[in-house]
Amino acid sequence: MRKLILAPIMATAVMASAAAPAQDTVKIGLIQPLTGSVAYNGTADANGARLAVKERNAAGGVLGKPVELIIEDGQCSPANSVNAAEKLIQRDRVVALVGAFCSSATSAVMPVARKYKTPFLTGVSSEASLTEKGNPYFFRSAETDALLGKAFSRLIVDNLGLKKVAYIGVNDDWGRGSAKAFEQELSSHGVETAMIEYFNHGATDFYTLLTKLRGSGADGVFVAAETQDGSTLVKQIKQFGIDMDVFGVGSWATSDFIKITGDAAEGIYAAVPYVSNLPGERNQRFVKDYSAAYDHAPGKYAAAGYNSLNIMMDAIDRAGGTDASAIVDGLHATDYEAPNGRYRFTRDGQGYGFDAALVQIRDGHTDVVATTRIADPRADGAKDGQ
């Protein structure tokens, strides 16, 4: 069974189901973008999930049974992610879902999970309203755009000394939400807004946008983009000779981003919930095991996949069975020690308590500038999920 979990993604469901009857395994479905403009990141998430399942099965599995991880390609598309969820629930009879990366795709899957009463956990999607929809089967072990902006705004102001910032994001729920959240938080600290612009997934020519940026008077630019889009944009910012601090959210502190961005990555900043050189024995062990399995250090999304699967497997074990309501109760009781801190959930299913870092890329490596903790969103009278 351990070999099946490490098998190629497209063969996972067929090989695993042929190897053992359904009652002999605990099936968990994973929806990630394995093709398209964020495939780098979805694949990293899936790799982290595989490692978590491999380790759990080596330790005896869940409920005394091996865990069977069944992966579908949602492509960050709402329609494709819904189809993936239907397949996993109806055909494969999974007891829980994890995914589906992009906030718009996750939002589309949420009603499916509710319809079939299937516990659903996202380790990535950060659009704040997801945990405000009142879906009792939905949980998020990721920071919201608002929580990340609140955690990092003071660090960014104090460390970068910015006075006027431009905001650029990919034109989807996550990109718009991130730009809005950081703009609001930085404005509350006296930072002036130079411009807010969006671009489509897979864009390759940023000439018009960067012309606006050059003339905006900004001394810093915030970018919400994943590996491929972010790399293209950052390289063109440097090619344009635009001299300002560049900082952003997404997969910027990963080996994939640094590798494909090359020299253009030098000096940029990233606000991330995970980076491989965070201190602590738990993280050191995770980095060692992930690097041995995949021949490179884990990044944000590898950690997200690893954490989300561990949280879900813990909840199923805590439930003592595969009844959906019991698993939901198990998720609410989460107190998980991760490579990047301690995860718990609010009553609305929003994760909090884990650490995050402001990093700068130097000489192909990530330097941790400062760390912060993602606070309980209910603190100081705040609303859950905000």
C-alpha cells in the first residue's frame, strides 16, 4: 500500500482500488491543480500530502487501516474541481475531501461537500468569505487574506519603510482578496495607495501594466501571484529597470520560484505561512523527510498539503470511525503541532495559531527577516473568518 501512495497521480485511484477492498482502507480525496498555470504549486501540495499519508501508514494508518489517498486534477477551475469532487465522493466513496487550491474552485466544491455531507478541508484557499458561508462541513487550515495582511502589515512597514505602494494581483478571488486585504491593512498604517491592477492567469506580457507601475510614484509594489505568473512578472519588473521594493504572497519562498526566476528573484520579499528554514525540531524533521523523498526542500504548498492531510487523518482517528458528523467534531477538536506551529480552528472552521514569516531572497536562498503568528480571528471582538 505504501508503494501505491507514491505511484503516479493518474494511476493512484485505479491501482489502489484494485489492491484492496474499500472496507480495508480509509479513503481520502485530494483535489489539486496538476495541470495549468499553478501546476507547480498543486503538485507540491500533492507531494506533501503523499508524504503525510506515507508516514501515517508506516505508523499503522488511521482507525487501524491503511489510508488510501485518491488524487484528482481540479486545474484551479470551479467546473473541473466540482467534477473531481463528484467523482471522489460518488465513484471512489471517499470519507473526506481536501483541496481544491484556488479560492474560486474551493468555493464551488463547498456546496458539493455539503450536499453529500462530506467533511472538506482546504489547506490553501485564503479568500476570507469562505468560512463565512455557514457550511458546517468546511474547514480551512490556511490563513485568510485579511489575517495574513493584518499579521504582516506592521512587519512590512517597519522593515521596508514604505510610504506609497502599488498593488498587482492575479484576477481571481485570491488575487483580488489579497490585494484588497493588504491595501486596507497598509493604509491603516499610513501607507498611500499608488494603484491597484489585476492580470489574468497565464499572462506573459506585462508591458502596459508595468508602464503604469513605473509612472505611479510608488516606492514598493505588492504582488499576489503564484510560481509561474509571479516569476514572469518579477522578471519583467527587473527587465523594465523598475527600482522599488517588491514583496508579495503566494509561492515566492519556494525552490521552484527561485529557480525559474533566477537573478530577478534577488532581494524580493515574501509574506508566507511557511519557509523551509523556520526554526524548530519538527520542521527540521519535515524538511529532512521531504527532501529525501523529492530531492528538494519543501515550500509553502508542500507544507500545506502535509499539514492538511495530517489534520484530516487526526480528525478521523479522533472520530473513531468514518461518520461525517463525528469527523466534523474531530476537526473542531484539532490541536495539531505542525512544522510551522500549532493549528486550531474557530467555530466557523477557520484555522489559526500557526506561525508565518517575512522572508527575503538572497543568493538563491530565503533569509527570515521576521516571524509572526496568525492570531485567533475572534480576538479583540473580531468576527470569525475575518
